[in-house]
Amino acid sequence: MVLLEKEQWKAVEQCDSKYDGAFFYAVKTTGIVCRPSCKSKVPNRDNVSFFTTLDDALRQGYRICKRCRPDLGAQYMPELELVKTACDIMKQEYFNLILLRELPLRLNVSSSHFQRMFKKIVSRTPKKYLSTLRIEKAIELLDSSTMSIMDISLEVGFASLSSFYLAFRAEMVCSPSEYRRGQSNNDGNQTRRGER
């Protein structure tokens, strides 16, 4: 497929993934070569060169972009990798009160882009995903410890007891204390919302 530079530039401006593999672009000022769908800041048009193959760009002395990894081929999906990394961080640091504020900075993306990308791939917001993780951890503690409900709420990352109760009830259709009472009575009827 022979593409005009005008079409190539439009694909770069729009981060259009359907052109990935059709061409590569390199930025003279950074010395980096990218795929058309790269989410890095759109460069100045005067500093961009287009290449049919990655090898052509590498022979000219350009380095591979660490963000879009054009060397990994079309199967590499940077947004998916970023969301996987975000999920891994949330699983490890669910108790961090300011994690949702920190994540976009740590992943080097804007907060609005992170929210859109996460919801598109996971089908729920980062806030909802993290809340579910926290409730799962709270259930483990309710089942296996004698910690107070207040201590559990703080342990798993809720800023207040009321926010913990709201999130727990939304997820489990009962309060934490009702859940604990049900478990201690060997009542196996506790179900999450949507599991009935």
C-alpha cells in the first residue's frame, strides 16, 4: 500500500492504529521512531520523516520508541499494556489512599486519557475497579480476622467508615457487619450484587 505523506501525517495526528505496520515515523529532534498509533505528544510536522519499514528508520540512526514499541509488531497494544500495569499496581497497592491520583503520573499519561483508556479496556472506571479490589480484601479480613470493621476499612484503603459501608453495600448487598454476622452463623446466602 503506497501512502501519501499527507495521509501518513493525518494518521500520526490522530494516533490511528489501523496504519500500524503500514509505515513508521521518526522525529528528528528526539531521534526516535514510532508507530502511527503512538500516544506521545504529536511532534512538529517539520521534524517528522516517514519510513516504509522499521529497518529503514533504524539504518538512519533512529532509536525505537519505548512507549509504542514498533519493534514488537501489530500484536503489541500499548494501551492494553498500560492498563495491565495499572491493574497490577492496584492489586499490590490497593491500600494506598491517593493511588488513583498517583497512577496517571506514574504511568506518564494524562488523568483524562487514563480514565478513558481504562474504562474502554476494563469496562469500568479505575475508581470502581479499585473499590472492588478493596472490598475483596475486606472480605478476606472479615472472614479470617477479629479486626474491627473500622480497622478493616482503614487497612484496605478507605478514607472513612462511611465510604467503606457505601462501597461494601454496593458490592455485596449487605453491610460489613451483616456480612460478618452471616458468616459467623454459617449463612452461605451472602451474595454479590448481580449474582442472584
